Amino acid sequence: MQHSVLKASGHVDRFNDFMVKDVSDESKFFRADKLLEDVMDEKLKAADLTEAQHVEYTSVRNQADAYSQQELHQIFQKYQIKSPETGNDLSEPYEFNLMFPTPIGPGGYLQGYLRPETAQGIFLNYKFCLEQNSNRLPFGVAQVGRSFRNEIAPRAGLTRQREFTQAEIEYFVNPKNKAHPKFKMVKDTVLTLFHSDAQLSAQEPVKMAAGEAVSRGLINNETLAFFIVRTYQFLLHIGLDQAFVRFRQHLPTEMAHYACDCWDAEIFGSYGWLECVGIADRSAFDLNAHARAAKCDLQYKESLEKPIEREVLALTKKSGVDIMKAFKKDGRAVKEFIEKLPQEEIECITKQLEGGKADVQVEGSSFTLTKELAVFERKMEKQTVNAFTPGVIEPSFGIDRIFASLLEHVYYARPKEEAGDDKDKQTRGVLAFAPSSAPYKCVILPLDQRIARDERYLNMMDAFQLELVELGLSFTLDESNATIGKRYSRNDELGIPYAVTFDFDTLEKDLEDLDRTPRLAKAITKIELLKQFFQAEPPKAKGEDLLELWEQIYDETARSTVVETAAGLSDDSNAALPYEKLYAIVGDGGHWKWPRIWRRFDELERRGAAYREGEPTNFGLPNPNPDIEPQTVLVVGGGPVGLRLAIELKLGGHHVTVFEKRREVRDESGQLQQLGFTNRINRPHVFNFLRNDLDRLNGRDFMSSKMCYPVFTQADTSSIGIDELQLLLLKNALLLGVDFRMGMSYEDAEIVLDPRTQKPRWKVKFTCDEQGSRSYAVPLGENFQTFDVLMGCDGARSRVRESQKQIFGEVDKRNFKKMIGVVANVQKVSRQRLKDLGFASGQEPTDMKRAHLASGAGNMAGLNYYKASFHNYVIFTPSKEDLLAAGFSGSIYSFHSGRDKVNPNKAEEKLRLKRWVLARCKEVGIPVDETLSNGGFVEEPNDVMAFDFSEIWKCKKNFAFNLPPIGYDTEVHGPWTGKSLVPPIGLVGDAVTEPFWIAGVGLQRGWNGVMDACFLIDNLYNMSFSGGPDAADTMSWNEHVQKLQSIIPVLYDCSHDGKMTREGLQGEYADQGVVMTQLNKQQKDSEKPQWQLQVNPWTRYEQFSKQLEEKYKGARVLENMHPTVRRALAIRKHPNDSEVFSAKKLKSINGKSIAQADPADQVLHPGRKSSGDAQLQPMPAERTSIPETEVARRASTKSENLHNMLAKQIDLHVQSTASNSTRGFDDERWKPLSPKATGFAEMAEKQWDILT
């Protein structure tokens, strides 16, 4: 690396250590701080040490590398420190630069250095990396490579080398906002922290949650803390012992020249505490330094929505002239240098000038400014752009040190098996690698040579090895003639965690038989399939693909798995959810995200029969509704609302089946013949409370960062693809045990009564397609099945609604807006093509949501433009008259007929609509590449569509029931003589009302409708339901039915009109509200929990919540703990690594008890050690040091593989998501609403009218 680069970065001048040398033998050099540490360690071993001496020596040792040159000299004099090798006097400490100089070029005229760190290469390419990240902050860049430092005293094997492997991440952030959107996921992780105050006062390290450390100011900011936690998780994941990992904060005097806060991950081993990872807040030092040296602008610029005025410090005009005169030929360069300085540096210069003078470095020369020469004035400056130099958070991993520490932590000597063993008998060593870091995952061994020579074994091995290779599982064979015990031992020495042994019984089976047993390959297969399942997303995966994967994952083996629960072993009466069984089988799967995924499921609140008494994931809280009577529920429709309803019903302990008839069909050429249920790619707007709900359903982990970005960013343009949403919800539904039946088509339903109890149920008639018939063992043609509850979530043309008109009646229709919604989905355009199309930066325009006046087609009512992962989504809203004037007929204005299949009769009209869309896109600056397939649009029929809003409709009712009382018996009470009995039936989503979807109210109504439906179904037989927020003591059945039926239309109106609480509309709890008031009382500066939709309407709707106001008024605000506060505090007691979130104990698979299984039958729990593994001793004196030659011998064949593995495991790239802070509905670009306007439906419509 060239001298100029490292000069600018400060390494040439300041990358130094202090050194001392033997005054009588100048060939002997010592690094001053390490020598001082060794001397203090010896003094601390003294038997007659007083408490005061112990504190003094400990303090000196802790600060050894923080002392200045003069302070080091004084301490060496005080303790009379001599050369450890000769006993001679030592020189005064002096600086020694740690870089290796080297000439560059054939002539050697250019001065250069071997790079001391990988980071500088990233800083040099910052602008290119920023462009690759779509010019957005924050973002990170990782690099792994070799670095070189001229160590004064290389020693201790791999712990101090002149050439070493380094892995670094540079994470660029806004220096004024170092909050991290994912910090909340790790804030409860408990770390061992050795902060600077504790070091200076000779105190012990403390255990503290990361969130608390940030709130107390021990760790500078959330992003720094996030990477500290992720580093900790990585170190544990590869197999290091958590008891011997801590984080030590650099002392202020010890800090690197570029850092404003820094923590070292230290690992304890035979050389004591060894720093292996440095996590530093490098501030903006590097980019500022390179910008000055290269005379280029490296500031990040973001446009402000409104111009702002800011007070700035600037040179007066007179001072600018004076400086040019004073420094003559250099004057202009000095003046321009000062004028371009960031405000923070100008402030520093003005403070220095108060003392008389200040020095500035310009182009390698120093210039002295005086307070008379450089006069600054404060003035107001209007800004339309916020410009700043990004700060940098840097985790820097020393791979060699981590590897050496790992070898120590996983190595132990196996005890001799018998008391009478010969003393000289060889002691076997074991490298107990975690599966995630073991170079070989398993060894395959025949029991003895007879098996190894058997032809059946040879044939079986060929097939078995092929399967392991296909799974990407590294393995080795050991077919030597040594005994099986010796072969086990030597493979333990090689660090292979699993063994697969072929015995005589194995030869009697075939490979398929083996595959049905819970052996290693089977568990690995589940992990690989689950990985594909978790990562599946559009457009590569469809709903049908996900269901096909699920059939392989949750097969008969997984279904028959038995786990231990708080109520005993799982069975039909004590059912475990699919995710609980899979978690028990695969553990964390070797993936750092998976524990967080499993935890998210554990944190979902259960009700009724889903609530299992004594379960740790109840967090000590009571059952929210213990009086739920589980129902068998059929949900018709696998769209977003149907899936969300199924999930919430399952969490209430109900038995849920979903029918979905739409299966994608393509011909032999791949042309779409019939649309599937996940083929819709439209992007509805997402309100904040809906984003929160998707977040708790693993939205950030089940979707890639590309797909997360449009969802979890700015509130006013937040959107999600319908197909993306369906796959996210389908994953949750399947893992929670929803019975999703593809290819089933609801036809009709009739009421049947139980002859004795008179309970009405729905006898559902349905048909099944050929593939569904095979999958679910259902005959083709008409079929019948009985359900307690029927719910229609089958869209605007609801078959459930149409088949039960006697219950729901005819729909009400009304005139709405004389407007057409034209939707276009356009393909992404490459960077180079964007430049060709006139987008100079090669970047797509930002999301748009605004009114527009189209020059060629009259008044354009509005425009929405949302960027998605693989396409862009545009909505134009011209008036109907405008489109008719442009030559379009009204026949195209049907969304559903347009999507059912490609309609050749309307091809000409659709072509004209495409041309119209292209013209509008060009006018507003939306890129469309007409040279791409389908003229730049996506595949039909999602390319262009039109919707007519002239008329909308609404169902008269959305839920109905009339049930006999519990325990009704015709033999006792006689035949039923009351009103006609009706089993519960309901409609949710588009089936009950047509949404004005441009305003984004469809999903919002649907989500509230889901919660209302669950509330009603939960309370069908709940005799404590009072019709109010508090339970009733006694009530007759008729009173119960009356109260429940009377609340149905109220909930319907609230859901339709979106009459949510203000906090619900904003999607967050108010700072001065009840929840935050109580939380801040319990925890200082408490983190704000997410506002989440709940089944209970008293938490969602304004008119209901007002009934609770009295409970929290005035002094009562702290007397009655709010349920949200109680749950938040209960969960916060348990960090991420708490036993509460551990997998349930696996008891049997396929009827075979795990306790009785062979070692090869054990399923995977990657990253966990057996309880019998030897533990590292707490102090070096109590440990047996491993000779370097022994470590080198044992590691020689594994080092290269493990290096490669470690490099891949540093997976700390973070999804580029924006902050969770939201602006809700008070967007400054929209005019304020009338106080009478309540609910998101009215707000959305009024905002649309205002906007247009």
C-alpha cells in the first residue's frame, strides 16, 4: 500500500508501540507494555501481597498499554525494571512504527508498506461501495485477507505474529444516529464487560445485558453494541466456552488514534486473557483524512423534504483575503481547505484559536493560524441537503488468535477408563469441535474388516457417500484394521463430532431403510430442507414450491416425533406444534438466525388450549382466555387474510384447515395457463401496526434484505408484494400446525344438527384436483367434511358469501369515485441501461406518492410508485372520462377477469393501455426498458391492469351464529324449540367489503377483521364473557348469546372504518401514554415495545379502549399494571440465550427412544457440547498447558480447512433496513385532517382527496 495512503490514514505517524532495549546488549529489544504486564504478573504472585499492593499492581497491569512515553519511563524507574534476559538496565521507552516498509515498482522509487490492516482498502473504495448500495446508509463491507505488522516481540505461537489473517467489517453509519434497527433483537444478551472504570479501580468485570450497557453509557451506541453481541454469538457458535469470553473496553489513553470507543473480545487460555477481536467506533476519522489528502468529497448527502436553516461557522470574507495574502502561493489552498472542513473540525480550530493559534496540515505542509488572521463568524445558512461524513463501526477479527483459542477450548485429555491402567499407557486427546467449525462433520466406519470386505457394504457405501456429498456434508472414511474403539479415539483426536458405524444389522437393511431412521444424514437433510424453506421467496419460489418442501420436512418421521413438554410427553391430547418438534430435531441448524426464528415463535402469545400450563414460554403469565372451547374451523381461501386468520385461530387452540383451490398450471413451454394462489405481485400499502405484526411473524428473517427494505422503511411508502406476504404467512401457518390443503375447492355447505346435543355444524361440499387427491388421500370429485365453524376469506367473488345468501343477504352497493386505477408492474432495469435512459447516476428514482398533472391526458388524480425486489410497481389514477377520451372502452375495467387468464379478446385494448402507461412513466421519470421481454413489463397477466372505482359494495353482516347451550341434551331437555340454529359462519377481508385499495385499507381492514373473528370464535362458549373488558361472574346462556351477538355489528363497523386507538393508528405507544409511563417507572429510559394487534378489541378500538381509561386515570396509572407492560417486563427478564428459549427435549423418533439409540442415531444440535465435555479451568495455574509442538501436530492437517470455514462464518452483514421510527399519519406533505375524521379508512380516503 502506498505511503500517501497510510500517511493520510495516520499510520505513518501514529501506528507505533513503545519499545525498550538492553543498554549493554542492543540486540535485545522488548515491547514496553508487555514487559510491564509480565513484571506485574510476577509481583501479583507474591505470597505476602497486601491488599493495597494487589490493587496497585492490578491497576498498573490493566493500564500497561495506556501509559504515555513519559509515564512508562517513570513506572520503569519506580519498579526498577531490568532486562528479563540479562538483568541489565533498560533504555528509556521510545516509539517504534509497526509497519513493514517496502519499495514499490521496478525502480523502487515509490515508498510503500505491507498493509497493517485490511480496512484502508475498504475506505479507498467507499464511494464505489456506497453506489453499489443504492447510495443509502447504513451499509457494511467485509474483507478477509493477510495483514503484516513488525511486532517487537513475536511470541506465543499463533497469538503474536508478523503475518496474520484478518477479517474486518466496516459498517458506515450516520454519526448523529447510531441506533441499529436490529439491536432490539439482541439487547437482552448478557455479556461479561470489563469497562474502563473497573480497570482503573482494579475491580472485577461485570455481567450486564447489552441494552442496559448502552442505556448506562458503558457502550457508546447501539450499533457498536450490536456488533459486540454478534461477535459474542459468533465466538460461541464456533465452539468457544462462554465462561472464558469477555469484552474489555480500551482506556481513553489506550485508544487507537482513530477510535472514539473500542472494546476487545478477549478469550482466556493458557496465555491468560488474549484479545482476539476489536470492535471499534472509528468515528469519521478515516474518510475525513482520505478526503483531505485526495481533495475529494466523501460526504454523504441526503435530500431534505423541506429546506432548513442552520447556524454555521464560516470564515469572514476579510479573513479569507488575509489568509491568501499571508500564505502567498499557498494561500488559496489553505483558504479552500478551511472552508471545506466539517463543522466539527471548524469548532475545534476556533477553540484552539482562543488560546492564541492553531495549526492546520494542508498538502503535507503545516500552516499556523492566529486569532487575528482567521476570524470566524456565525451565520444562518439555508440547506436543502443534509451532508455529513459517515462514521464507521469496525469489528476486526484476528482469525489466527481465534483459531488458537478454539483449539485450546475444545481440547481435553480423555481420562483413563480403568483404575488399574498402566501409567505409561497413552492418554488420548480429544478435539471436541462444534459441528459448525469441525473440518469434517462425520467419520464413516465399518465395525470390522469382515464388514469392510462385504459386497453389500461396498454397494451401500457408494450410495451413502453420494447422498452425503449432495448434502454438502464433509466426511472421511476410516476402514483400517484397528479396533473400533481405537478408531473412535483417533477420530476424536481429529475433532470429528459425529460417527456413522456400519454393523452387521446395517447390512441386512437397504439405504432407504437407513434413511427412515433418525441418523445423521436424516437430520442433515432436515436442516438443508428447512434452510430452503426459510429462504424461499418470490419470484423464484411459489406457494406450491413451499408446500412441496413442507411435505418433505414435516414427513411421517417428523410428525411421529415425541418431545417432552411441561404437561408430559407430546401426543394427540398434548400436541406439540410442528416448529417445536423441528426445533428439537435440528436445534440451531448451524445458522445464527435460527435461534431468533425459534424465539419469535416462542414469544407468540397462546390462548385457550394452546396455552400449556407450566410452559416456560408462558413467562409466568396467566392464560389470556382459559375458557375457550376449541373448534374445528374451515378457512376458505389461502390469501393473506385467510392465512393470518388461520395463524391466530391456531394460537387460540382451535383446529384449523385452510382450503385453497388456485394451483398454478403451465404448459410444456412454460406458458402460464392458470394462475396460482401466490401469483399476484401487486403491492398494497402497509400501515405501521401491520409492519409490526409482520415483524413478530419473522418478517425480517423469512424475507431477504432486498424484500425487507420496502416493507420496513419509510411509513408513507411502505409496501409489500401480495406474493411475498403470502409466502411469509404460509411459512408461519405451516410451522404452527395449520392444515393447509391445496387444490381443495369449496362448493357449498349445509347445516347438520347433532341428534342428541342439537349442536349445529357445517357439512361442507368440496371438490379436489388430481394432485390434491394424491397428497391428501381424498377421492376425486365431490367430497364432504364437517366443521364447527366456516370462515370465508375467499375474496370479492366469495363463494362462501354467495352460497349462504340467506345468512349474509344481498350486498349493499354505492357510488364512490369516478376514477380508474391503472396498475403496472415493470421489470427492473440494469444500471448501465438506466444511464442510457437518461438516469445519470445509474440509480432508480426514489419511491413516489404524490399528485401529478399529466400533460397529455388531462387531469391525473394521483401516482404511487413503489420499488420492489425484482420489479417496480406503479399506480396511476386517471379519471374514467380521461381514459374513455383516450380511446379505452369500459370493458377492461375488471381486475378479476383480467387476472384469471390471459384474455386474447382484450389483447388490443391491453396493448393500448401499455402504451398509455409507458407515456405516463416517461412524463414522471419512471424507468421502463422497452427492449426487455413484454416491452419492459412483467409476465402477463400481472403486467398492466385497470380497476373501476365508480361503485363499491359492502356486505350487510360479517358474522352470524345461534347455538344451543353447553350440555343441551334432547333426552333431558326435549327437542330444540328456539330460533333456528346456525353454526358460526363469518366473512373476513375482501369477501365482506370491497376496499379502496389505492389508499391501502384492504389489508388493514382484513387484519382487524381477523382479530374480531378470533375474538368471537374464542368466546362462543365462554360464559364469563360480559360484553365488557372485565369478566362476568354468572350469566345465563341466553344473556351470553345476546351480549356476543350484540357486539358483532359494533366490531364490524370499527373494523370497516378503522376506528383504532391513536396509538394503533400510529403503530407505536405514546411517550406519555399509560404503557410507557409504567415501563419508565419500572425501567429507566425503557425501550418502547412494538404496538401489536391483539385479539382483545379493548386494546385496538378507540371506543372500546375508552372503557378502560378510568382504570389508569391520575394516580391509578401506576396502580394497575397494563397487560402489555406485564408481558414486556416478563419477556425482558429472559435474554436470548435463556433456557426458556431452549429446544424441547427430544424423546423419540419413529417410536425409537432417543435414550436407547446408538450414538450415530443422535440428531443434530449444532454448536452444543455434551454435558460430559471437559471444561476449561478458571486460572492458568490450574491448567495443563499444551506444548506448542503438540498443538501444531494436532492442528496441521486441519488448519487450512478451518481457516476457510471461519472466514465463511463471519456472517455479520446486516440487512440494510431503516430505523423503526415512524411518522404515522401526520405526514408533513399531507394537510391536517378534520377532528371528525377517525379511523384509517376515513383518514386514507380524505388524505387521498387532499393529495389529489
